[in-house]
Amino acid sequence: MAAIYYDSEADMEILRDKTIAIIGYGNQGRAQALNMRDSGIEGIVIGGRKDEYLDRAASEGFEIATVEEASRRGDIVFLLIPDEIAPSVYRESIEPHLKKGAALNFASGYNITFGFIVPPPTVDVIMVAPRMIGEGVRECFLKGEGFPSFIAVEQDATGRAKEIALGIAKAIGSTKRGAIEVSFRDETIMDLMAEQVTWPLVLSVFTEVFRFQVEKGIPEEAVLMELYVSKEPAVMLEKMADMGLFRQMPLHSHTSQYGQLSRFKEVDKGYIRAFIEKQFERIESGEFASEWRSEQERGLGLFKSLLEEALASPISQAEERLKSRLK
């Protein structure tokens, strides 16, 4: 079973005398910086280029610096910038300035798992990855609720890497809910599988059900409302998280429960399993990482065309028509 750590098993004292350099003041960077400061952690410096994000950090009372300067000073360096730009920023502006014995903290395992970032053996390599968008990280902290995170140690140069990761998790408010220990590889595969398996399957179901029912003469407005515009599925997902995937069933009518459970047994899971296995092989082999890197190097032409195609699809156009009529 995976180890899950809580407040009593984490100590923020390990952070007290350290300079914490947060590279990137976007959704996660801002939320984590504010949470740590509210937890009593001082010595936080925000590193970035001169832009609105760095201006916001300064306006909210943080010391700001260039990426190079923050990396030079940092005892713990948070790399909280998009995966696609992180390798070049790391090579050019962070790695040359890292202290021996510093800790490099990631919120995603992607670049370490696929070797796009290879830290020197003299630094700790850790991950504290909130399972929550930045806005949620801040809101849950302010409510005193906490939020789950994954933590991992890829490289323990100092012998205290896990202590540092747990201290960070506590300072941002995660050990109040639970920090689950995984590996960088585990986090990477789970994240990519959600993006390349779970959600493509969900999107396919929605679009095909929409297309079929409209073809059968049901008003598109009604179909969209029933599928997701009413936000009923969002409430169901919340109840699944709180109660359990199937344990939330009693919240539905008997007709609904019987229909869901009996037809769940009829779904051809062979196709789904084959799709899952195919995408897993592409992810684990590094094929997807190479594909995505090549797409970035080509200027994201395919990515942009895929997005344009999705936004021009019948269901997207129907959404626009419905939204224009709703109050």
C-alpha cells in the first residue's frame, strides 16, 4: 500500500532557515507561495522574467528576482513553469546556478521521467504535486480543509530529501488532507493516462451521444443540458469523490440505478482495454513525449489545427447557440 503522510508526520522546521526560490508565479506558483508564507515560512523569493506575473508577486509583497538570481540563492528551487518550456529554462538559467546540496522541487514528473531535465548528482530531486488546480490549492488552504498531493523523491543527495518534500507539503497545506508517496514515473504515467485515455473516452462518449440523439430528432439544447450543461455530471463526480464511484448510487432513483448498473455490465470493455493498453505503451516507451516535443519544435501547427477543429465541431457550435439563449 502507498504511504500517506499527514501533519503529524511532517515538519516545516526543515524549511525555516532556507531560501525558497519559486520559479514561476502562475496558478501553482502563486498559490503555493501564499500558502507557505501564511504558514510562517520566510525567505521566499520569486524568480521570473519581467512580466505581469512577476509584477503581481511584487505587489503581493514577495521579493522578486531574475530566474538566474533566484536559482543562485535558492536552497530549495521550485520549478513551477509549463513542462514544454521547463527544459530550456532549466538548462540556460537554473542548472548553472544551482548550489551543491540544494533541492530541486517539481510539481510534475514529466521532464525527469523522460530525461528532458537531468539534474546533477549533487542536488536533491523531489516532487510535491498537488492534485488540485492552483486556485483550489489556495481556496482549500484558506478554508482550513487541505488538499491531497503526490510526493516523490527521485534523488536524495543530502539524505533529507523526503523530509524537505514533507515539509513543503505541510507548508502548502496538503498534509492536512494527505500526501501520497509515489515515484516520478507513477505521477507521470497517471497524469498522461488521464489526459490521453480517460478524458478522450469521456469526450468521445459525450460527442457521440449528442450526435446520435440530435439525429433522432431531440432538440440539441435539451441534449446538451442533459449531458453536462446543467452541471449534473459535475455534482455526480463530486459525490463519487466523497462517497465512492458506486456508493453514491443511492442518491439516484431506482430507475437510474438499475439502468446504470445493468448497462454498465453490457459495455464492451474489450475495446476500452485495448485503447488503454495502446496509449500506455505510447506513454511508457517515450513515444508520446517524442511526438509532443517534435510538435513543439514544428511550431504547434497540428495542435492548433486540432483545437480549431474541436471548436468548430457540431457540439461546440450547438453550445454557442444554447449559451446565447440562456440567462
